[in-house]
Amino acid sequence: MKTSRRSFIRSASAIGALAALPGWACSQGTSPKTLNILVLGGTGFIGPHEINYALSRGHKVTMFNRGKTAPERFPNVENLIGDRDDQLDALKGRDWDAVIDNSGFYPRHVRLSAELLHGHVGKYVFVSSISAYGEGLKLDDDEFTAAYAVMDDPTDESDSIYGRTYGPRKALCEQEVSKVFGGDAINVRPGIITGTGDPTERLRHWLRRMVAGNEILVPGQDDLPVQYIDAADLCGWMVRLLEDGNGSGPYNAVGAEKPYRARPLLEGLIASTGSESTLTWVDWEWLRANNTETANYGPWYGEGPTPFMQVTNKRAMAAGLRFRPIGDTANDMIAELDSFGEPRWGPGGFSLETEAALLAKWHAK
């Protein structure tokens, strides 16, 4: 008998409910020293994880944002209203121990905030991305040997936030922070961030299929490397890095200790969630030849192993980055499926109908 959705929710609810509590993951009690932390952003995906964790550790938090996304999320946290586009008056004349910049996507905006806050904050943590690396990234590259991605016109802001110039713009943002803050700049380069509140289907797609309990189509190679990091692990570590006070420079923040591989990862998630789903691997070449629906399985593109999914995280781990089991992350995400709704950052894989038709055709061949 297939596992019902109700039994999934019941088994995961005890863990998932903890996501609403401050510092529900990685919490190690209160911090030995209290920090006054400014968060640029705060109500999107990773911001709530940072704020909840910081509050649970006894820190004071101030947010700065436009007040448009979930303005009621933290009623007891001071929220300064403004805009990264030269509307920073609310930040003037204030001092904080550190700032975490989640919402810097254009180098001009980051330069404005860094210059205004210099001398008024101790550490500037910029949340960048491994997309800041250039196409020439190699497996043996680290934070200091890998070359930045570049764009033809560094001043071009015509592209969307997550468009084709996302990576080069993140690289330029990092450079702006480092120019202003020097050794007090911390540039964090996450890979694929997931966990509760994840606005993408990059992990949730598989969890939806596992909840249904049906046969699951998996495109590409079964040994494809992939790196997921739970937002709770990432954000808790960034707060602790500020508490330590010694963090500086760039850090790759990817999970886990070693890259996951597609088959053992998905088989492990099936086991940890109690699903009765089965997995069927299908060649990308055959999928493209036998359907017209476009599917986004990122990063499961099936084009062979890529250095971008095998980035070293040794420096961050040496600075205290730790990971809880991805099965726990999966169960937390399953517990919020009913309330999550549609993904905000693009679709997942094939639709259920297309997937069923492709599987039938694949088996028939």
C-alpha cells in the first residue's frame, strides 16, 4: 500500500513545526556576547532563517527593506523602510556590529550601502553565490584560485535579478564590498540553498513525487553530483561566524561534506521520508526526442559532472559550517507542502501527466 499524504504530514509535523521557532536548527544556546545585527532584506527566503537564529542566540536585529514582502513576518523586530536604489536615509546615523546583505544583486546598490555603512558596522557579510565563478572553474579550484565571472558592461542593469548576468553581477558586488571593508568583508558563496521556505522546486520537486508514492522519472546520469545546503545550516553558521569575529574574505558555503550523488541521494530521501516511490532513470537525449514540454530539473541537467556542483567547502567547514542530515530537511519541507503553494522562482520538472506518459513510453520501448 502506498504511503498516504496524511501519514507523511503526520510523521514530519513534529520536525516541521519546529521551523516556526527561533533557531530551530543548529541552535547551541545563547551567544556569549550580544550583537546588534542589521539585515538588508529579511523577509524573503534566507532572511527569516537568519533572523530567527540570531534572535534565539540573544542578538538584537534590525531589518532594512521596502516593506512589501511579508511585512508582518517579524512584528517585534525593528524594520527600516527604504530601497537599495539610493533610498538609504533610514540607515544614516545608526551603528551596528555587523550587517548581513541578502538583497544585493547590482554592484551600484551594494557600493552605496557599503560606503554608507562603513565606519558604522564592524563586519559586512555579503551573500553571494558560486555563480560568481567563471566558466573556467576547475575541480581543484578554491575561493582564492577560481576566477570571477565577467560581463561585457559592468554597469549594465538591464538584466533581471536572476538573469544571465546574475553570476558576474554577484562577483562585482563582492568586489565592491571588499574595496570598502577590506579585511572586515565576508563574501559567502552558497550553492543551491534549500529547506523550509525554498521558493524553487530544485529539491521540492522530488519530495512532491515521493509524497505521491508513484514511480519517479529521473533524467540524466545516476552519479550526477549535486550540492544542496539547508538555509538553516547556512544562516546559523553566518550568525556564528559574526559571533566569532574572526571571519574574513570569501567562503564557499555548499553542502554537505562531499557532493551528493543523484542515485544515493534520492534513494536516501525515499528511505528517510518513508515513501514507496521507485526511481526510473531516463536518458536526456531520449527525453528531448520524445516530448515537447520544457522541464527545469536544475541542477540535474544530465550533461555530465560539473565543477559547479563539486565546489570545495573546506574553508567554511574549518570556520564552523556544519550540516544536519538532508532527510531532516526533506521532512521539514514535506510538512509545509500544503501551505507552500506554487514556486516563486520558476517551475520544476515535467508535469505529472507528461511524466506518466514518458515513463509508459520508456518502458514500452
